[in-house]
Amino acid sequence: MLLIEEVRTMSALYEILKFNKDFVDNKEYEAFETTKYPDKKIVILSCMDTRLTELLPKALNIKNGDAKFIKNAGAVIAHPFGSIMRSILIALYELKAEEVFVIGHSGCGMSNVDPKAMIDSMIASGISKDTINTLEYSGINLNEWLHGFGCVYDSVKNTVEIIKNHPLMSPKVSVHGLIMDPKTGELDLVVDGNKN
């Protein structure tokens, strides 16, 4: 018997595959052709929030091919040698980006993540308590790992500092921090990387 969530996921998959076939058959991709190098020479770390999917590029006047986008929950760098920082370094050293923009947003879901509630949800979804206990016994503090942040302003500043102070980051690279209103697209400058 399929769970309701599995049916929803499958139907979304088939809908996407059908649309994609038509998209390719009609050569709609031609409007998006570009190179792998960002024309505006920027890399943007932003939140994965659904409200920003189209709003963020439009509000920044970014078109296909202009920038490298890296998205995760909260636009946060959890570890200085994790995949987010590696992606930023690759964008800079291999793909010719020259500036970094960290863009958080007001009303971010990461500002009120309740790790205990999330762990309870995992268990309710079929993750065994033994698995949770094994991770905890292995030194992984799930409450800390799943915790978000209290203030988006402080989070953006912290992420900018992690990037700027990374041992592999060139001092010539400007690292900016901004907060976006997910309703209007208005930007609030937190860190002007050109002044540091």
C-alpha cells in the first residue's frame, strides 16, 4: 500500500517528466543557453525558501547565466570545510566569480527551528529511536546540528565572517551580507564587503 506522501511525490515526478519532455521537444531551452561562467562574476549564497525562487533573481536583476547560486536552509555555513564553502571556493577559483553575496531573509524558517520537534517528526516518519541514539552516542549532537538561528541579521554577519576568514579565501574577494524581505524583495545591507 502506498503512503499518501509517496503518491504525491510520484505524481509530481510524472508531472515534471511530462513537462520536461515538452520543454525539450519544443526547444524552449534555447532561451536559457549560456556558459558555466557567471557573466556578473558573482556567487550568491541564499536560503532555499520557496518565496525566493523567482523573487530573488528578479529583485537583483539576475538573469540566467549571470550568477552562481548556492542555496540551503537559512543561507548558513554550518562547517567551514563543508560543501557550501567548497562550492563558494569553486565558484571563485574555477568559475571566475569575483564577489560573494550572502542573502538571508526576514521570516526565515531557520529562525525558529525546534530540533526536538524535528527529531520527534523523524521518529513519527519511521526513523528508529535506535538510529537517533546511535548518532547521539557517536558524538553527533542532533539538537545542535538541527538548530537554526535566533536573529537573521546576526546569522548573515556570522556567515560573512566565516567566508571572509576562511584560510583559502583571497583577501581580494568582497563578501557582502544582505537581508531580503520575502514579500517585496527589498534588500537591507548588513555588510558592505567593499569597505572591509
